Amino acid sequence: MKLITTIVRPERLPEVKAALFRAGITGITLSRVSGHGGEQETVEHYRGTTVVMEFHDKVKIEMVCSEPFVEPCINAILSSARTGEVGDGKIFVLPIERVVRIRTGELNNAALTAVNADEVQRSALAQAAGGPAVENGAAGAL
């Protein structure tokens, strides 16, 4: 099992989420973050004052995957988040020793499978194909 953490542009989030769901990743945790990497600092004017914006808004997505899903997850992120510009983000992969589902006590891979995994994937595929989006409770797996 691996913890995959990725930092991506906020405007790429819908594409990344749909690609992850298509790859079979149904449980994600999402955080809005600010960061500074290789991007240029931008200068903005606020109420007559010049402000240097060092940090840029980003989205942090975390998910724990069993081994067969690690490479498909990374490939889904790469194909959906890449714009070719500085600031596209990073992917971090870390080992996980143990996972326990609090509700049932299930361990490791059994604890990673979402109860509504099939529903989430169908919704993501429909949304990617231009169908109606269906909101569900699959986010927040960590």
C-alpha cells in the first residue's frame, strides 16, 4: 500500500478527479493549500499598495492505494494535471504500514475499498462524457 499525495493547479481539479475515478481510485482527501515552487512571483496592486504574491493557490489530493492501483493512479494524475507550464505540481509516493477502517475494523486492502466504489466510478465516467454530475460522499478517505 502506498500513500500518494499530489499537489496540482486548482483549475485542473475536475479533470484530475475524473481521471482518478476512471483509474479505480474512489477515496480521496482534498485540501486547499498555498505553495511556492518554481513559479515566478507575481506583483499585484491592492488598495494602492504593491503586493508581491509569493505563494500560489494549489490543491493537495491524498489517497492510499493498494499496489495494483499505484501506477494507474500516477498515470491518471500525470495525464490530467499536466499543462506543460511551470507550476503543474508534484506527486509524492510513500509506503503505508497499516490501514484500519474505524467503522468495521477491516484492515489494509479491505479497508481501502469504498462502499460505493461502483457508484462513484459510474458518476465520474458520466461526468467525463458530458452527462449530469452526481454528487456523492466518496471524498475524504483519509
